[in-house]
Amino acid sequence: MEDINLNVLLPLAAEVPGYGDLARSLAEGGERGAVAAGAARPFLIAALHRELDIPMLVITPRPEEARHLHDQLAAWGAAPLLFPEPDSLPYEGLASDPATVQQRLGALHRLLSGDRPLVVASSHAAARKTLDPQAFRKGVHVIRQGDRLDIEATLARWVESGCEWAHMVELPGSFSRRGGIIDIFSPSGDLPARIELFGDEVASIRRFDPGTQRSVGLVDSMTVVPAAEEPATASLLEYLPTGALLVLEQPAEVRHELEELDAESRGMRRERVARGELDGDAPVPYHTWEELSQRMQRIGKQLALWDWREGSTVLPFAPAMEYGGRLEPFIADVKRMLKKRDRRIVIVSHQARRLTELLEEQDIIAPALGRLERVPPPGSVSLVQGSLGCGWDTGSTALFTDYEIFGFTKKLRRQQRYPVRRWGSLSDLVVGDHVVHVEHGIARFAGTEMKTVGQSQREYLVLEYAHGDRLYVPGDQVDRVGRYVGSSGAPPALSRLGTQEWARAKRRVKQAAGELAKELRALYAEREVIPGFAFSADAPWLQELEASFPYIETPDQARAVVEIKGDMERARPMDRLVCGDVGYGKTEVALRAAFKAVLDGTQVAVLVPTTVLAQ
């Protein structure tokens, strides 16, 4: 994915009639309403955040709109923070993914830290209750090199704030201790930290990669924030500092979404209470629209963005003309606009190089740029390599994207940042299924139980081991458990807790894997001296095929494509395995290699496991 930054265009907002009055009114305080085309709202919000230089919270009606707005704001250089909704509905009793919890707590920390962040949340995310701001502040722990730590008190403090002990620190909110070394992954950081102690003094603090456990650099200090939102009694709105701006996109739709959430959650609550799964006096884990509205009244600066509403400031952003892949009319219109000398044209496209060639054929010089360095002058065309949602036209500036030119725009494929759980929800397991815990071995799944921890209820997996031993696994640690897969149909023997049995089994497997690795190394040493077929460099047709894929390439995809093409262009036998989760783009990587091979006159066979997939 190309990272673009269009922030140099934000000053152009001053040319839009009505924008100046709107910005001044919001700076002075009060509530305003504005009508702006949906495609232009990311530009408008980013421009207001840059000019007002205050904390901002934007609430959208639905989660997908919040994620889309977050991605678009990033393209405008606003460095937004996404405050996501929990992964389950109220009363479902399922734990949220650690990455979701980290994003929520990280955004709360930024709002309390005195920064001026731009936070985006859906109505569902804003409605879900969270930790009280005072309790959050109390749980923040700053550790600096040279500090003296009472180790036992420090670990107890972390546990009280929601952190949990782990054998290996891989997920946010976990910590471990090995003698004078403490690993801690704070939800406010992108990487965990390794604190090395000399006695009770902090000798060094290093960030490390949770996947490889290798150090990536020294830091002078680190901040540990609460790792849980319980007890959840407050709202996101209570974290907004004085002078912050609240932006509501389509307030009527926000209200409708929250009323639907309330109705659905009330029904689920009644069912669980009737089944005895929930205490009838259990607190409500979300705020209703009426409750949020009361809290909004305490916020001095508010902006409501509408598609249309009388009495609001109308910002004249018109949708850009759509061409649906008809390039000749598009280029003809570009030439016509340039003749007026008073309009600037900005094109953001994933096929920027192709458009550069087509424009040059019409004597329009517009090289494909990685980023804009300054505001383009009137009467010019600027072509930026990248992806943006939709374009708009203010009369003086016309912004076009792939959506207007080709009829589609590449989407961002969501990446899982932390270890993926082996199943989507606890309901996928059946009592009696055999499972494997990475640290304790083979067990039998015995169902789930709700247990009260501190002031909140949590759901646990119950695993039965040999001799009747039981292990309770918190719902947010199910990534440590996998379904048992055996080579025969016979049930496996259960492991024994408190013994070295499982550790010995893992050592035997590790030794066998080492022997296999030696054999593979010898095989690949032979391949290095055997000549093979070297494919040609990328042809224009391959570049056009790559541009047609609907998703923006993830960093892992891009790296795999580069490595595979490098293998193919070497005169050595090639054998490469590409692994990835379902839906993360392995087929797109394979099609590039297949097409590259076909262009050099070779045959390609594609084998898939099912007839449906082949079709």
C-alpha cells in the first residue's frame, strides 16, 4: 500500500465559501450545523483539526463508516485514532480481541495526555461504557531508566489495572517476570517493553518484537496504562478535555442506530436473565441515546454534519464528474478545464503511471508523484500515486480518484496485528472436544463458566486434564488454545498438569523439526547449483493486471510479491510457499506469478482443493 499525505492541500479549504465563518464560529465556541458532501467530509474535518489545533471527536452512525473515515483522514495527514466498538454486542459475554481493547485504551490515554488527537468512533463504540477517567489516570504508571522499583508492588499494581501474567508476552495487557527482567505490553504502545533491573534499579528499557521476542531499540521511559475497561461506568465523551470539538455525522442516523442497539440489547438481556445466565441487577454496559445527549450538552463546541438541512452552513462541495472507465472523455474534460487557467486539478490514482502516459499523448505533462510538496497553482494538473475514496469539486479545485475515473477504488484489506484466535467465538467448541493449550498440553473442553473477577464478570473456558484436574482459561486468552488434530480417529491421551510431560513432548517435536530442517538445507544447497529458467522483468500487461485488483496490497503481500518475482527472475529452480489467513490475498499473489509466467510463453497449472473454488 502506498502511503499518501495530501495535507499540503488543506489550506485550500479557505477558498471554500462559508468555511472561514464556520471555523471562526467553532473556535469561539457554540454549536453549528453544516451541509457538506460525504466525499468532502474527510478533507473538511482534517482542515478544521489543522486550523483549530484542538482535540476532536468525530462520531459516525455505523462502524464501517468510522473505519472508512479513519482511513481517509490518514490520507489527509490528520494522524487519526480509531476508537473501535467491542467485538460483541452487549450481554453476549464474549471477550474482545486484544487489538480492539488496545485501540480503545490507547485513544483514551491520548485524550487524557494533553495532546490534541483526532479520534473517530461509531455510535456503538461511543455508547459502550468504559473506565472512569479518574480511575484511568490512577492506573497510569510511568517508568524511567534509573527509577527504583518495588517489584512486587509494581506487579500488583499492574494486576489491579487489568494486566495479566503470561508465560510469553505477545498480546497487549500481558506481563511476565524472569528474575531481574520484566516484560510488559502496555495497551498504549505498539510494542512491548523489556525492563532490565540491577537490584531494584531500572538499568535499561528495550522495546521488542512480540513475534520474534527480539529487541528493536532502547528507550528512556515507558508508560503502562490500564489494560481493562472495567469497572465500566463512564462514557467516551467524559474523556474530552475542555475546549474540545465534538463532530456528529448525520445526528439523526446516530440516534437511530443507538435506539436499535438499545432495543436489541434489551431483548438479549431478557433472554439471558430468563435462562439464569445473567443477574437481573447486572449493570447496563452501554449508554442510550438520551444519556449520551445529556452528556453532549456539556460540550461547548459541537458541529453537526448533514447531507442537507435548512438553517445550516452550506459548503459548496460538488461531487466530481464520474467517467466509469471512459478515459477519452475524462482526458478531454481535463484539457477543457486547463484552458480556463483558474482551476487546479488533482488526481489521486493507483494507476498514476498509466494516466501519466495517456496525458502525455495529449501534451499534458503530469508526472506521477509519491506526494505533493506544495499547493498546486491554478491551471495545473497534479497526479499522485495512491488511493482515496471519492473526489469533489469546489469550482477552483477539482479532485479526481479512481472511483470517478475507472468506476472503482481499491479498498484497504484489514490486517490482524496480533496472534489470530483459532476460532471466531466460544460457541464453535462442543463439550467433549479435544483441545491443545500451548503451555499445558492436550485437554477435553468442558464448557464455559462465568466468574466474578474484581468488580466485573468474565467468561472462562474450562479445560479438563488427566486425573480430573481443571484449567480455567480467560476468554481473552483463547488464542493460547487450539483444536486437537490427530492422524488417527482414536481419542488422544490427556496431559497431566504440574508435570514435565508436555514439555518433553514439545522437545521431541522440536528435535524432529530440526532434523527435517537439515534435510531441507541440503536439498536447497543442491538446487543453488542447478540451472533453471529465468523469467523476464515485469511487462506493462502485468502492471495493468496488478492495478485491477480491488484491494490495496498489504505490506506482507507487497513483500511476498517482490520476493516471488525475484525468485522467478533468477536462473535457479524455484519452490516457494506462501502462507496466510483466509481472505488476506494469497490468490492475488499467486495470480501475479501465474500471469508473469504465461507472458514468457510457459504453461501454468493451478491446483485448488475443491470444485467450487476452481470455478
